[in-house]
Amino acid sequence: MRRIVVQKFGGTSVADTGKIKNVAKTVIHEKNNGNDVVVVVSAMGHTTDYLVKMAKDLSATPSEREMDMLLSTGEGVSIALLAMAIQAQGYDAVSFNAMQVGIFTENVHSKARILKIETEKLRKNLNEGKIVIVAGFQGVTADGEITTLGRGGSDTSAVAIAAALNAERCDIYTDVEGVYTTDPRVVPTASKLKSISYEEMLELAHAGANVLHPRSVETAKLNNVPLRVRSSFKIDDMGTLILGVDKMEIDRPVTGVAADLSQTRIVVLDVPDTPGQAAKIFSTLAKENISVDMIIQSYAKKETNTNDIAFTIDTSDKGKTLTTLDKLKSEIGCRDILANSEIAKVSIIGAGMIDRPGIASGMFETLSNLGINIKMISTSEIKISCLVDKADANKAVKALHEEFDLGSDVVADVKGDLPNV
């Protein structure tokens, strides 16, 4: 039985016809390795940004349904052009959009989640020896409505297709050579990791590392799909392998440092200290598909019997969040709602920090020595995040990268030989 490899190429990799020809060579190289190949592509270059700008020129608040109709057209151009480029090299290729394949999502616009992928058409064309090219980022509801998957949606499309086809692996091609201990543009001594666990990659993605979208990593973890993050320009570089933590040899507490500059802190002031107030706030936000990250509720103030509830959101949801909370203001009886987008979330991540004392204190002391004030803190078993002023983010990343000695060779490696992927 032939192995299936799913490859995903982002917008920068297919930004023009010259780059599309380069992608075609990479795809053909994998095909010549004896594998069946499914390719998932994003819209070309800045196509999505251009479409969004046109929409905003026409309407300040375009409907999410029509935005999905508009933005889903970008991938249609990419898949057809890539199919043509591959065919020009003498190989059989065919392109499909999400509706043609049957990538079914929930009935939510702009942030839909994939529910099911039909594989019959994909397998039929693979069995005929064709290279199959699928539009990423988009889906369709059971009643035929076009949806999009939100930021990083093409990564999620690729991993979900790999899971549905029980693929050997899913390769995510980017403009970097793999996953690094931190952003090399901020810290030039950042190390490329040979391997990293799903858990660590998921936390890095949530913490602001822009290599992979969290939902794609989550999908890979749930379905045990091996991922590789690879360079679009170095065919033979295998990049970084992402797989289960049970296969990792963890020899250091911290694997990476990340900063998320797209966070906004919301503070709901003087909320009456009665049961159910937090539930009202966060259930209302959830109904609007607004994701909340860090949350802190202060102790009740004796003189007013109120407390403050602070939380962070993605800045792209700021307007929607403030509008939603303003409608809720009289119901919860709060005094005011404040928003601050001049903040950043700085995080350290590592599976090795479990049951390892001193990691948190090392982080806090490092930030203190730099005079950086911590506004909020959240933790998990393998992550510690601090909210700081945005102006201090890069300084914090550099110092923490040095504090935890992440600039030397490989931080995490795999037990024994790498899986044959």
C-alpha cells in the first residue's frame, strides 16, 4: 500500500507564478519518492488582505457570510494555478475546493470547525496516480453554505485531511526552516529544534509563535498525525518533527520562549460580588465565538462588595468584545469596562518543567531584574505566561532565552531513532 503524504503551502510560498513553480518542484519531488501526495494551499500572497480591504471600502461592517463567500475565492486561484504548474511538468494533477471534496464544518462563519471530511474523491484520484490539490481555509455546511476556518485555517485543513486519509505525515511548508526556541528575528542565537512534542507546540502556538495555528496542532495531537515544519525553499531539509511527548527525550525544563503581541486586556470594574456574574460574562462572550485566554478575578472590596474581573482576548476581537459587554453592562451592574491593547503575553514552554522547582521564580526574577512589571500570570503544567507592557516584550524574550540557556544546539530530541516519516 502506497504511503500518503499531505503537504501544505502558505500564501508566501505561492505568492507569484515563480514561487508556484518552485512549489510544483517540491510536490513532484515528494511524488518521485514513491508517495501519493495531497497538497493544501492558501491564497496567493496578500490576496486575503486585499479582499478584506475591498470589503471594508464598501461596508464598515460586512456580514460574516458574505466575507466567507469573498475570502474563499482566494484559494480557488491558488489551487488551479498549482495544478497547471504541475501538469506543465508532465505530471497528472487535479484541484478541488472544499465543496467538491466534502469538507463539512459547523454552521459558523469566519471561525468554523471541521466536523467531517469525505475521502472517496480524494482516494479515487490518488489511486489513479494523480497529485490532488485541495483549497485550504474553507469548508461547507450540510446545507451548502460556504464557511472559512479563521486565522491559520489552511494548516488545520491540511492536518484534518491527513487524519482523514490516515496519512504517513503532514508537512507544513513555511518561510522558516522549522520550529525555533524563539523568534530568530528577535534573538539571532535561537536554535532550531529537531523535534518538539504536540503539547509543547500547542502551548507555543497559543503563546504567540506564528509557525503553526493552535487548532492545527490540536487536530494533529487528537489524531496522532506526525507533523513536520519545513522550509519551502530547502527540499532536503526535514525541518522540525512534531509528535507525542512519550517519544521525546526531555533533558531541559524549557523548550521555547514566545511573545504574543496581539493581546488586549479587558477589565470589567466593580462587578457585584454575587454568584453567577463571571458565568454571565464568559458565557455571553462564548456565544459570540470570542475566545478568552488569561483570567483574573480580584478579591471583593469590603466597602462596595464588588470585585474586578480582568481577562485577555485576541485584539482582532476587541471591538466585538466591547460591544457585547456594553450590552451586558446593566445586567451585571458593573461600573465601567476598560481595554488596553498595549500589552503582550510572554511565555516559557517546556514539558520538562513538570515537577521541576524554581522555573517560575527564575522567570519572575529575570523580569524583575529588567524592571518589567507583571500585570497578570497564568500557568499550566508545561507553560508559564506573564502579561507585560508591549514595549517590554522583546527585551523579556531575549532575557528569558538566555536565562534558560536556549541558544545551544538542540533543546529536545527524540528517544532513539526518529520515526520513518
